[in-house]
Amino acid sequence: MDSMEMITKFSTFMKRRSYSKYTIKSYTNNIKRFFSWLDFQIDTVTSEDVYEYLGYLHNRRLKAKSINSILNSLRKFYDFLYYEEKIKILNPVKPEYRQREPKPIPRFLKDEEIEMLVTSIKSRRDRAMCMLMLRCGLRVGEVAKLTLRNIDFECRRIFVLNGKGPKDRIVYFSNDTYKAIQDYLKVRPSTRVQRLFLVEKGLYKGQPISLRGIQKRIEYYAKKLDWQCPVIG
């Protein structure tokens, strides 16, 4: 059975079914790459071959979403052969081959989701940073620039200087945020550095943590909870 002939027929079939140009191109390229790598005839491909291809894709460090797109292309192709071309070939793409994709992080976290996230954070510094963003609405850059002088513990308020705009504003913090900051201050190194949050390990220990440093910590905890965390700023 000629692979290229069947792929061309599949492409024509998708055009007739009004698939988008992008989808047709993506499916076709995925299928061509698979048979180029495998160098087998269409009707001799087994589930074991597809499973071996999965290993190859993982070694290339493809994301779960990309791998699932490739598997979907192959599954659709073999469904086409079976149902449209009446070629009695078992679909070698098993449902269990589908990769588990990380869940997108919610745009707005519910109270129980905030509790889940905060509970997963053992570092006092990271918990305080997280609470300032979740409870007080501070942006990552504002947390990175926050100094001890900006915090009025008696009135439980924060002076956010040069915020978005740039504009100054006052933010009041909740009891749990107050406790998180106080817990962090108990373990924060005694230093002349005015920035509140400091690097805890490595070459830059004791220096102010950067915006990207905070982002990486958020991404770390989101990954632990199987959330897909976008780069935020």
C-alpha cells in the first residue's frame, strides 16, 4: 500500500469536509513525519510501533499537547482508512497513549483553590509573596520592589509606589497575609537590604529576588498542583 497515495487521499478528504488549511497541513505533516521515521508500510504498523514513536517524541522533549496533536492526526488517518477507504486495519493508536496535559491555572482562584496553593508552599518567603499577590492584588513586579519601609504593620497597609501607570496606591492586607509576612520576617536574614524578599540560596543569597525569580517560584508551585502557569509580569 502506497503511503503517500493514502496521505494525499486523506488530505483531499479533509478538504471536502471543510477542514481548515492549518489543520490539513498540520495533520499531513504529522503523518508524513511518522512514516518517514518508521519507514514501514501503512498496513504493517502496530501499536508497539506507535508506542516506540512516543518514546522518540518524549526524547525530543515535545510537550504533551504537541504529542497529543500528533497522535490525533494518526488516529484520524487510520479511521479514514478503515471507514472511508474500507481498508480493514486496526487503528494502532490506542486511547491510553494520550498524554496527560497540565490543567490551565484558573484566571480567578476560588477560596479553596487559594487554600490548596498556599498549603502546598512550605517556604515562608514564597508563601508571603503568594499571599500578597492573591489577597492584595499586587503584581509580580510590585512584590519584587516591595521594601520594609512600604509596609505599615500597625495599620496593616502597604504603600505601593510607582505601580501600573505609574501610580502610587495604598493596599490593605488581610489577617492571613499579615501572618504570612510576619512568619517570613522571623526567618529573613538580618541585612541592610531594604527590599523585603531576598534570594535564599546560591551565589546571590541575601540579594533582592528578581521579578523572574518570583515568576519561577510561582511556576514551580503551579506545576506541583498540575496547573499550567503562564509567564506573568
